[in-house]
Amino acid sequence: MRSKVAAALRTPVRPVTIILQFSKKGRTVRITLRLALAFGALLLGTLAATAQSAPAKPKTPGDIAVASHLLAQKNEDCRREANRQKLHLLKRRRFLAACKANP
């Protein structure tokens, strides 16, 4: 037992190749830090590439008026639906927020 510990202490450990070990169904799985970092970078790049961009804001006065009218119509439709369902206070606020969020 002491010889194994002494041998382990004599073996130099390189900081870049740290090995993460965990047991999965009786098998030891080793993952090097480089591999874990590479996988993390790949995952982060994939998520960034698939992220949706914000819709373009209206720039001209005509576009702003149209967007304002559509928003007012959506709000009015949601209010009418809340009145039809006879929702009050917190339930009404939650319903209106959910209604406005849906396209």
C-alpha cells in the first residue's frame, strides 16, 4: 500500500491534463480536462449559433403606427377575452401576460 502511495507521489502531474474520474455502473470513466473544455466550447458555440435574434424594430413613422395599432388590437382582444372569462385581479394579470406573449 505504501509503495503505491509513494509511486503516486513521485509521478508528476501536469496541470493541463487533469483527469476527472467517476464510476458509472462499476466502470471508471476518465475525462481529460482538455476534452471537457473542447466539448464545452462546442456546446457553447452551438447554442450561440441557434439563438434567435430579436425582431427588427420599426423605423419609419408609418411602420411605428402600424406596430402600435397591432399592439393595441392585441391588448384589446386579450382584455375582451379576460372580461368574457370573468377573471379578476391576479388571475386576470397572469392571463393578460400569457395572452400578450402568444403570437
